[in-house]
Amino acid sequence: STSSRIAAAQEFIPKPMASDGGDDGARVVANDMSVQGNIAGDELSVEDTNDSYINILSNEQLAAFERDMLAHGGGLRSQMSSVDWTAVQKEVGSDPRVRRLIDAAAKTSAGSQATEELEQRALAMVRALHTEISPRWLSATSMVAQTMFRRLYAGIIFDKQQLRAISELIAKAHAENRSVIFLPSHKSHIDYIVLQYVFWRLVLRPVAIAAGDNLNIPIMGRLLRRCGAFFIRRSFAGPDGELYSAVVAAYLEGMLRHGSNIMFFPEGSRSRNGKLLQPKVGMLGMLLEPILSGAIDDAYIVPISIYYDKVMETRTYVTELLGAKKSTESLGYVISQAQHLLVTRRRRYGNIHVRAGTGFSARAYIERQISLQRRSGSRPSFDPRSTPADFSVLKKALAYHVLDEINRVSSITPTALVGTALLCTMSRGVGRADLIRRVAWLREKVLQTGGHVSGFFDFPGELIGEAVNSALTVLGSMVTVVAGLLEPVYIVTPGKHFELSYYRNMCVHVFIHQSIIAVVLHRFTQRWPDETAVKSDSMMKDVRFLSKLLKYEFVFAGAAGQPRTEGQQLFASPPSSKRARHEAVPSLNEEWGAELINTALMRNFEVALDRMAADSVVEMDREDPTSIRLERMTQARRKGKDALWNKHFTFLCLLVWPVIESYWLVLAGLRFAFLHGSSVMDEADMLARLQSFAKTLVHLGHLHYEEAASQDTLRKALQTFGEMGIVRLLEVADDEGVARMTLQLGEQYRGQGAGLSQLSVLLDEVASYRCRWHEQEGVEEYPEYIAQLAFGAAKL
């Protein structure tokens, strides 16, 4: 019964804990905004009542899980076997790729001396790479990690069925002498420890973990190496880059040959904004190459999602994204962080949620992709084994497939739901009853859209309020509670919007297709307020443009799907200009006309439109199913603006508007910088000036969102506009004749006439997707003297 479920669920909800009075507690202010204190609340729950989850930190639950595995013939403890790491290391020297470079050196004038130098250099590279997992060291450090986890977190939550599947796959791979390659999302330095610790607790075969050489610090680096880390340079560039690349590829192939399980992060670095980053495909390619060539029979790939109720580095991420220099890892840094954790309030960070996608054979994926590409008609002779361009396509397809899987299985946490509910509103604050209602509504929409919510939300709806309490406690000082009113009112603490946006971004992927459509429709009602309907195919042209513009911001489901078939429409040029609604901006046809939007991605947008129609977010014309009616939207705009908008529609727009502001700002900055005095600066200088420009406009109120000043988003916007041909990096001589890389407008955008006019058209187009954009606004909607302060000092 419902009452019994509630009673059982409440056993897993810890009693309210008083805060320690530090900055970790949520701020509580009286209605005169003059009193500050701390709020007590429930910690996040450990497990739900349907017995589908296991808390790895619980000895009782772990013992029960092991008994269940044994009862079903799936024992765990026989799998902790070792790899011959010495053999892996020795085999690198005889690898054909390494030998080819060394033999080539022997033919130079230096002869044997050059050969010996290269051999010694290759040996040094292998030693720097090398890992050797020691069960004794791994056990000792895992026990220390367990103490830390139990102090900081309420639980490490794993889906039992997924954990069984991983255990069975590891056993299968071990029997076949094949590797399992785990590809997790990357949110925190803790990610390195989580999966290895879980495997240690279950006595599963440990993994060799790829780590950046920035973590190879004295004492700590040696310890990590004994626990499975192998250190790889952050960049392969340099005079010995070719040799280093060959050594790394040979070492990875040796690991596959000896059946070592491997883990690395396909994003390459930690996400500092909560969204998945675009994949780095270099290491993935090195693992695919020996399977393609037949040197390695096969390996299994498992996408992993690691989500946190609270990421301990978010404050640091915000300062870095606002321009502060990243702290360099050092032994002193590690010690200071350890001291901080020792005095941290117990269970401050809630739960860690680990979920796994379905494991699959790398060889089977390769063969399927080859067949798919050849059948599509666009690449009838597709052969990644012999054609580098085709191999690049294969790597990217696999990388995006993995990220799709990570997004698909990711658990939307209570903190993500509460953070999203607080940020995606036009009002200043949210009352308690309304906040609970919004979180319950958002939970329902996540599930309807195919997302997954954390185990807590499998509880009956009566416990949503307790989940909100838990999330507010973990979010701490990011949320201020105004007390002494008719009901508690929650507002985002001033200066904390950027940090809280990290948790909103953890659920953006669930709604991104709907959000893009909503922003496009909002644009239609702003630019053509007298129109009563829009054709869906016309809307989809703008959807194509906007999704392409933001391709580095979001991992769109379907982006790794089917290639273009014969006759399929190429990627559309940017949407219409002011002069004519459906007239494409001519200057970008060449740059963007060659790009492809694959059928799977566009089908997902069509599915999203159907979902929005079912939810009454949009209204399809009954007489013409290909038209979307706009009367309600335009009437809301005329009568009451945002107050009368469909709240669901506004919510979807608010997920994307902050990013669009950044892209508009970059274009506005470029136009001003190059319009006045032919300013020229390098990329780093331009980014610094853009960020100062953005920060100032945020505080002046000309930008609505603090995160629009994110260095990461500004950099991606600049990269996108570079690919569009709007800007480019060139080497020019300064006044003293010294060559330096500078940022310049593309040729067709130069000059005071047609070139800048085309840039102005594109600027207005991007501006039209912003929140509260009006026809009379554009490049003049910020004080010109502010732009002069930002860009006026840089001259050619």
C-alpha cells in the first residue's frame, strides 16, 4: 500500500542535521533581509524501496547483493586477477610503429647515436606511462577512500541490474582474454576513485585509469600509479610528438593484448559547467586501430555516467570560468584539500549516482558502422582501415554514440531538479508550495521525455517535499530562504546564479531538442507578431541553424546516428534576415552549405515537436497538421509578456537563453572591435576583452544571465564563428617586426561596407533568439562607451 511504502521509504531518510554554522549551510534571511543564519534539513536519501538500487558504502547491502549474485551463479571474488605489466612495458620497444621511427633515425647522418638516443627517449616515455596495479596498495588506498566517502557522502548508488551486467561482462571478457573499456563522464577529480573503489568493494578486476600527467606529482603520482593510473601528456605536440604518439599507441595495444581493463574519460577533462563536453577522440582512435587491423580480436565498451548531488569543485569551476587561473596540482595542494575535507560537515555532498549504459563489442560496432555508411549511398566505399578520413568519421561516430549513451542513462539528481526549478523562472523567488509543485512537475517531464531520475524519486509523491529539503541542504549557501513570511520563499543567493547553473545544466540534455524549438518559436512571435501560424518545415530551418550554431554547447541525441542518405537536404544556411523572412543570408551559404544534418538528429527534433504538442506547449493547426499556431503566444506577448506565457514554454526557453546571450555578445564584440580602428588582437587577448565586456554588461543589466560571461562558452562561440569564416587567426608582424598570431575578420566581412553589413545581419539574427529581443534593438542595446573601454585600446 502507499502508506506502507511511505513508512518504508522514510527509514532511508536521515533525520534533520544541524548545520555547523559555516558557509556550507543555506542562508536564511528574515523578511527585512537583515538576519542571516542556517537552515537544518534532511540529508539526501540512500536508497529507494523497490530494491533496485544498492549503496556501495553499506556493508549490509553489499553482503546481500553478493549473496544474491552467488545464488544466481554469478560469483564475484574469482575475478581479481593480475595483468603482466612488465610484459606490456617491454613489448613497446619492439612495436613496429616505434621501431619504424627509430630505424628512420639510423639512416640520418647521426646514425647509431641518433638510434640510441631515440631508444632511450622511448624507454623514458614508457616508464613515465607505466602503471602496475598492486593489490596490496589498491586495498590500502581503497580503505582510505572508503573512510573519505563515508564521511562526505550519504551513498554511492548503483543500479543492481547494471552492476550485475558489468560483473558478467568482466567475467566474460576475462574468460576470452579481452579488455573492457569503461568510458565515464567527468565531473570531478573524485571520478578517478569512484569506479576503482566500487570494483575493489566487489572484488572485481581493477581497471587501468588514464590520467593527465598534471596528476603525476611527487609521492601522490607514485601512489596513484600503484592503484592503476597511467599518466599521459595533456598534449602530444612538440619535437618528439610523433615518437610519443607511437609509444602511447603501442602501450595501449599491449594492454588490450594482455586483457587489461581500461578506463579513460572521453571528454578529456572535467566539465566545469555540468554539461557533457565534446569528445576527444585521440585515445579512442588508438584503441580502435589494433581492432581494425586485426592485431586485437575485440574489446568491450561500457559508457558510464557518474553524477553527484553536489560536486565539490563547483566554486573553483566558477572562478576559473570567470577568468581566474587554474590551480596547479601539487603535493601542497593535495594536502590542503585533504585538510579541508577532514573538517567538512559529514555527508555534506549527498549521494554519488553511478549508472552504466549497455556494454557492446567494439568490433561489432565497427562492422555495423561500415555497413551503415556504405548503405547510405554517400560513402559506398567507406573503409576506415585504409582511409584516414573514414577512420576519423568512425572515431567521431563512436565517441558521440558513447556520449549519447551517457546522457541517456544519467540520473537527474534532486539538486539538479531544485536548481533548475529555481533558475528557470521569471520571478525573483519561489514559495515552498510552488517549489515542491515545480519539482514534482519537472520530475514528471523528465520521465515523460525518456530521462531517468535518481532513486529517491521512485518514492511516492508524498515524499517530494522531503526530497526538496534534502536538495536544499546539500545546495547550501547557493539558496537563500526568506523567513518570517506567510510561507518560506527561496531565492538564488546573489552571486550564486552561476554556480547553481551547474546543476541546471545537468538536466539540459533531457530537454535540449524541445528547448531549441521553443526558442525558435519565441523568435517568430517577436519578429513577426502579426503572424498567426508558421509552417513546421520553415521552423525546422531555424532549428537547423540554431542547433548548428550551438553544436559545441550540447551533445544532441542523434548526432552520432545515421549518415545522410541520397537526396537528403544539406544543412540549411542561417535563417532569414530582416529584409525577407525566408531569404537566406547569402554570405554563409558556402561555409554552411557543405555541412550535413543527419536524419537521426532531425527525427529527434520531430519527436520533440510531437512531445510539445502532446503537452500543449505548442498548438498544431487541426486543418493543416504541418502548421504551428501562434495566436496564444502573440496574444501573451501583447497583453502581458512573460506573465501570460505558457510556463512550460518559458521553462524550455530559459534552458538555452543564457548560452545564446554569450554567442550574441561575441558577435557584438567582434563587430565593435573591428569597426573602430581595425583593432587586431590574438585569441587570448580577445577572450579576455570579451569576458570583461560580458561581466560589465551583466552588472549593468544588459545581459540577463551571469553565466553568459563564462570563458568556456565565449571560447566555443569564437571557435564556431571561426569555422563559419567570420574570424581567422593570421600571423602578422607587429611594430617591432616580431611575428605574432592575431585575430582578424574573414575576407568577406572586412571593410566598412558590405562586409560589416553582413556581420550586422548575422548579429541581428543571433540577437533575435535572445530573451526579450525587440526589433529596434541590436548592436546599440549596450552603452557604446563600455565597448570602447573593452576593445578600444587594441590597435594594429
